[in-house]
Amino acid sequence: MAFVSIRDLKVSFDGVQVLHGIGLDIGRGEAVGLVGESGCGKSVTWLAALSLLPAKARISGSVRIDGQELIGAPGPEIEKVRGARIAMIFQDPSSSLNPVQRVGKQIMESLRLHRGLKGAMARTEAIRLMNMVGIPSAETRVDLYPHEFSGGQCQRIMIAMALAGQPDLLIADEPTTALDATIQAQILDLLSTIRRETGMAMVFISHDLGAVSAVCDRAAVMYAGKIVESNEITALFAAPRHPYTVGLLDAIPELDVTRARLQPIKGTVPDPKYLPTGCAFAPRCTHATDFCTTDQPELKRQPDSGLLACFHPAGRYKTETLTRREELV
Amino acid sequence: MTPILEARGLVQQYATGRSLFGKPPSMRAVDGVDLAVREGEILGIVGESGSGKSTLGRMLLGLETPFAGEVRWRGQPMPAPRTDMWRRLRAQMQLIFQDPLAALDRRMTIAAQIAEPLEIHGLMKGAEAAERVAELMARVGLRPDQADRYPHELSGGQRQRVVISRALAMRPKFLVCDEPVSALDVSIQAQVVNLLRDLQEQEGLTMVFISHDLKVVHNICNRVAVMYLGRVVEEGPSGEVFGDPRHPYTRALVSSIPKAGRGLTDRIILQGEPPNPAMRPPGCAFHPRCAIADAACAGEIPELSGHRGRLTACLKQRAIIPATAA
Amino acid sequence: MLNFILSRMARAVMTLVMVMSFAFIVMRLSGDPATILLGPDAPQDAIDAFRARWGLDDPLWKQYLAYIAQIFTFDFGISMRDQMPALDIVLERIPATLAITLPAMILKLGIGIPAGVYAALHRESIADRGVITLSIFGFTIPSFVLALVLVLIFSVQLGWLPSGGQDSWQHAILPIVTLSVGGIGIMARFSRSAMIEVLGQPYIRTAMAKGLSWRDVVWKHALPNASVPIVTLVGFMVGALIAGAAVVESIFSWPGVGRLIVSSVANRDLAVVQCLLLVIASSMVAANLLVDIAYGLLDPRLRSKRSAH
Ligand SMILES: Nc1ncnc2c1ncn2[C@@H]1O[C@H](COP(=O)(O)OP(=O)(O)OP(=O)(O)O)[C@@H](O)[C@H]1O
Ligand SMILES: Nc1ncnc2c1ncn2[C@@H]1O[C@H](COP(=O)(O)OP(=O)(O)OP(=O)(O)O)[C@@H](O)[C@H]1O
Ligand SMILES: [Mg+2]
Ligand SMILES: [Mg+2]
């Protein structure tokens, strides 16, 4: 059985539904990418799982870790899961750290909580963690406050804090957006190493499909509060089926010499309050037919591999585009 | 042609650690940067996290007083902060910030925040302002129904678009974009990048574009400057710098760009300690991690100067065989 | 940090000098003390003698310099009415005032802050609504009305507590209650909104995601952040410890500083009024200074401005 399994997770704010039944399994030690446009519910999925949403959020469905139900579980039980079993790295690094507490202290708090480390031991370990995520001269900087670090350094401190509890599952919400390519590569390396050594599972939420393909075994693509496609990483990138996935891949800038205009997916993400009746992507989809605007496709297992929710999937990727992609990679 | 903005010998230093009495130790976040931004171009600044990019950006805008050196706007020194001249100039120069949540006021609706600069400068009121706000929101891909939302009710990418549209409200001449698209998904990122390029082409907007996403920098920027430990180590047209990186750090950087569909292969992994501005290595700051460094590199700080038609700060330039070596 | 404190202290002294200069101008321009003290019908030679005695014939600038010099030597001269050193008269009254304002202050903080924080933590509960309603009631009711109501109930109707005077601790109860009700309301309202603001911040979510118990999240992360704005308000209240009880003291015939203000102003007793002003201004400035220092201690962002220069 899957280590963490999400079933039919639904979330609404003030009567507006933003998650429409998410189903996702994470195996032990597995790394799963979660991609999709901004606002499609990637963060909310995991905030809901850990009961970190504001009180006005209405949550239904089920999130189980080793069979233990988290949705609706009493506070103390969820507190035992947070940080120790499932740790989370948040999106806005500089505002996610307590501005009036020294960063070392914030890391040591996790160490005390989950590993019983105190005093000098905790401090040494905090310094080790900060060094590990690439904060230069951590010994002299443990006692600084968050505003004295750069954006990328704050993000790495968040990562150190999450790793401090030696979690079984790490939810990394855009963990490398503020990092430059070399440090990003270093952090991705670090996360891979830790996974190899400790068997930590990871959910990697990112807009950066490159980073996702670098560290994940599998990825799920979300659109408007639903998973629309999921597959092994190589298959997903080599042969995307959902037109939305294809659009995402086409929007990535390329490193060739011409400054070609980028190709965004036309239109915008629909307002969760006024979702189209059929497939939520239909209004932006080049493949859509009348049928797509009236009926909602279900997420179905595909004959070769993966899951897909689309009536008119893209065929094999067109050769011409494929060669272009090959160049890119 | 005189550059629209010019930085000469910019230095910024910060206190590190603390001491109750006396002078706390300090380190240089930016250590002598010369930079010229030409009218109508987009200049990219890339480099290691903590290398002083944001600090440099803040100094270019006059938001922070440099410790040494000066910034010139159209050949004139920057007016003193908080004078009338300064305020007028500031309206033409806008900053788009790394962390959108920190840049927004959580108690104001986003429409009110976008309208704020218009009202502060007394440009527009009422219906006219509302119309302009709607236009700005549409321009960055925000839906009209989101006008009455509060920042925490938006997703990360939506927030960044609010910040961008607010910066555009004053029709600025010069923008410093500090990681403007790193919180955006690829599709919106493509829209915003196209939008910034349109602004450059149609309205002649000049920009300094700070980003870690080298693919985006490559796409949007005419020229790019690579920073390492507070100094510019390579500068040139972006196609050339990315196509044929010369400085060993730039080579490592370009090689670590993650590519869709392929794992972390073929990249130059930098060895050694990450750079620390408080303990700058003697000589070339990169030499402890550099594969081609020798004794001379530890002895002399290389100047940014022309080698074979390009600007690099590396003593080994002459020794490197062009192109393909990486 | 030391620099920070020194610069704030220099500013405090400047503020005091300005306040006192302003006081001087207003007092000298608003009427002749001789006529007020001796009465409008006093014979001219008595008035002249009085003016000579108190140096009122000197040019204004001379009077001003003498006055500033006096202040810096803590010599405020002799009360024109009681013929006692003004400073003594003022200092004598301070303990009585503190005897009611300090306990009131403790009540304001001790009840107001916990009530506000509790309300913020249980938002939209019955307790929260209760706190909001009571605090609005608390800070809208004028203190003289409240005082009269309390006297009516506890002195006149029930006969439990005395309605005026200063003979035993029971005499202090009604003044203390009257003084604290408004402050408790303001404090509760303010702490509530400060706390709600902080609880919505992303770092609170981070603290929760770490696995901290809700208690620890509140005590270790929310309260330290919420204390920054709360301290401002506490500063205002500390500043009012000495001068803020005039109305209540008058109603309950409590012989404190407040009543001295009323009587000495009415009598144009220059020396006493000046001395009072300085004492009051000093207490406010000192409170401000403490607030600034507390800010520096509570919020590192305000402390470590760029200081390498
Ligand atoms: N506290 C909230 N109140 C109301 N709506 C919210 C709240 N938090 C999120 N939402 C809405 O829920 C939807 C999903 O948001 P979420 O933050 O999960 O997006 P995301 O996929 O993580 O996007 P991004 O990549 O930009 O971070 C969005 O439409 C957002 O506006
Ligand atoms: N207010 C400050 N006080 C002390 N040190 C600071 C302050 N601001 C920045 N620094 C330090 O200065 C250096 C440069 O910071 P800066 O924010 O300019 O880096 P950056 O290149 O923008 O990094 P990133 O890509 O991570 O955002 C960092 O080492 C940082 O820790
Ligand atoms: Mg998100
Ligand atoms: Mg930065």
C-alpha cells in the first residue's frame, strides 16, 4: 500500500471550490513532481493535508499516512505528523521565517522537537545543516536574523529547517525558485542524496519542469484543482498526452541563439467560481470539441502507462517539435 | 550614446554578527561594480545566490546609499534621497521585488494597491483610475473578478502579477526586476516575459533583469552581467555569454541549467566551499573552486577587461581555448 | 545598540527643552500672575513689589535664560502661593498618584492583553464577541460618568466603599477601577488586532508545519511578534502614569498630582506649574525612550540598520 495516499480531496474557500477531488499516491522513498499553472491548487493540496489552511477552508476527502487518517484528526495527532513524518518547505521564503527569531534558533527548535537535541548539540547540528544547504560560514551566521540573509539563503534555511526533523516525506513547494543554477543543482543533488541515504519520499512542487525532471521519478500535472495527467517522468516529457501538458512544455524558453517570442498557453486559468461545465481546459484547448465543453473527462489509467483525463489527447509528439525538444535538452 | 544609468565603483558593505559596543565586523556584499545600462535595453544580472545582485539593484534605484562609488542617471549624479528631484526620478524608476508577499500590503485589496501609486502622485482618481487599474490587471493576466481579493487569497504567481502591474502603473522609464518571474509558472512566465519585451519594444522601457533562470535571462536580455561574490566577472551580449561562456564560473553556471526531460547530467559541479562575502579569498574570489586556477590566481584580483572581444575578469583568459572546451 | 540608546537620549533631552520653552511662552503670554494671585483690586505698590520679587520686570529673554538655567539645576523656585519649594510640592504628590495609577496600569495590562489575545485566538467565538463588546463599552464611557455610577452603586446603594478621601486602601479601589476600565478596553482591542495580524503571517504557518503544539506556536512565535505594536500602546500608558488621573482624582478628592495641576493652573502658580510640566514631560519622554529601546530589543529589523559605516 502507498505510504501516503490522497483520495478525493476537496477544498473550498467561502463556498468556492478550488480543489475538485485530488487522488494521489506517494510510495516510500518515491519522488513525485507536481506541476501546473499558478493557482491550480498545488500548494493548497498539501496545506489541506497538514491542516495548515485558515479556518474558513472547508476540506473533505481523505489523506492517509501509513493508514492513519489526517483529515479531521485531532490537533495533537496532526502535530505528531507535521515536521516529523511530513515536513514542508514553503513558497515565500523570506516571509515564512519568523522575523524576530534568530535563524539558528528556528532550526534548533525543529531539532529539539523531533530529535531531542538540546543546547550545544543542537547548535552544532544546526550549523552542520546550514553548511549542508550551502550557507557560507554558518558558525558566524547562526545567530543572525532572517532579514540579514538574501532571498536564496532564506530559502536554504527553510530547507535546513525541514530536513532537521528527518521527515519520511518532504513537501518541497517551489524549493529552488530563488536559487541560482549552481546552487539549485547543488540543492537538488543534496535532496537526491538524502533520499538515497534515508529513503525519504518527496513531493516536488515546481514551475520549473527542468528541475522536476531532474529529481522526480514521476510527475502529476494539475489544472484548475484537478490532476489531468500523471506519468513516469521520461514518458511524460517524451510523449505528453494532455494538450495542457504539451502547452506547458512549449512555454519553456529555449537556450538557442535567437530571441524567439515565448509561446504561452493562450487564455488564462479560469476563475474557480465560474468553472466551465465540461473540461476546465476546453476554452483554451486547440483540440477541444463540443463534447469537451459539456462533459468532464475522468482521470483514467492509460493502456501503456500513466493516468490521463482527456477526450482528445495529443498523439505522439510531432516529430518536428520533438527534434526541437531534443535540441533543448 | 550616453547610458541612461551608469554605476561607477559601487561598493556596499554590511555589518555581520553583532557587538554591543564598538564596531561590528563588516563584509562587502557588492565590491566595486561598474555597469552601464543603455537606453531601451534589458540588462540581465545573474550569479550565485548571495552574490549581491539584489543589493546592486537597490543601489541602482537609489533605495540604498552606496558605501562607495556613485550612480549616474542620464549623466547626472543621483539627487539626494527624499528630495523633490529624487521623488520625481523615483516615479520613473520602479522595483519589482523577489518575494511578492513581502511587497504587498495584506490589508489592502489588490485593486487598491495597484491604484495606490496613481493616487499618491495625484495622477488619476475615481473612474479613470479604476479603468487604468482594470487595464493594468488585464495586461498582466489577472482577471477582473480578482480586483477585490486580498494578497493572501491569491496564489504565488497571481501575487507577483499584482506587483508587476503596480510597478507599471506609473509608466516608468526604468525597471529593476528582481526575480520577477521565479514565482511564476512557465505559461504565465512566458506571458510576463513577452509583456516585458513588448514594453521594451513599444515603450522603450529600460530594464535591469535579475534572475536565476538563465533560460529566461537568455530569452529576454540583450546583454548580461555575471556576478560572483560582489563583482562582475563576465559581461557581454546574452547570446554570446550563454553560447560561449568564458569565465570558469559562467561555464559552471551555464552547464547547471536543468533541462526538461534530462536529469542532472553533464554539468560542472563546483567543488569547495560556497562563496562567503565575509571571508573573500585573496586574489580572484573564484580561484578556490576553479578547475583551471593556479598560484597566480591567488595573488591578483583580475580586472574586468576585454579579451578577444569580450569582457571577462579572469587571468587565465588567454590560456583558454575558445568555445567547445566546456 | 549603545549608539542607538545614546542618540535616542539626546533626542529626549531636545524634546524636553522644547516642551519647557513652549510652556514658558504660553504661561508668560496668557496673563499676569501678579494680578491673578493678588486679585484685580490689589494696590499698585503691592503688584510692583510682587513683580520685583519674582523677577517679572526683567526682559522676557532674561527671564527665559534664568528659567532654563533653573531647570537644568532642578531649581524651580518657590511656590508663589505656598512659599515652599515647587519641586517639593510636586514630589510630595507623586506617591499618592502612583498609588492609584500603578495598580490601574497593572490591571490594564493584566486584564487587557490576555483578554485581547484570548479573543484573537478564539476568533468569532462568544468569548471574542464578549471581549469586543465589553471593550467598546470600556473605552467609550467617560470616566466621570463611570465614577458617578460606581459611587452610586458601591458607596450610596451598597455602602461597601468610601466615595472619596485617602484614609485606607478601600479608598483607592473606586479610583483604580475607574482609571483602569477605559485602558483595559483599549488594550484588549489593540492586542486582539495585533495578534490577529500576526496569526495570519506565513511564519506562523511555518511554525505549525514544524510540528510545534499550538501553545508553543502562540507563545514562542505569535506573541513575540505581536508584542512589538502592543509595546507602543503600553508606552503611551506609562507616560500617563503621573498626569493621566486629573479627572478621577478630582472626583474622588484624591490628593495626587492631577489635582495639583488643576489648582496650580487656576492660581497661575508659575513655579509649580513649570515644575509639574517638566515632571510630566519627563515621564512621557522617558516612556517614549523605553518604548524605543524595547522596540530595538523586540525587533531586530529596527536595530540593525546598516551600521558598518
Ligand atoms: N486562503 C485562501 N483564501 C481564498 N482562496 C485561496 C486561499 N489560498 C489559496 N486560495 C485559492 O486557491 C487556489 C489554489 O491556490 P494555490 O496556492 O494552491 O495555487 P498553486 O497551484 O500553489 O499556485 P502557485 O504555483 O502560484 O503557488 C487559487 O485560486 C487561490 O486563489
Ligand atoms: N541588511 C543586510 N544585513 C546584512 N547582510 C545583508 C543584508 N542584506 C544582504 N546581506 C548580505 O549581503 C549578501 C548579498 O545579498 P543580496 O541579497 O544582494 O544577494 P543576491 O545576489 O540578491 O542573492 P539571492 O540570489 O539569493 O537573492 C548576502 O551574503 C547577504 O547575506
Ligand atoms: Mg503554490
Ligand atoms: Mg536577491
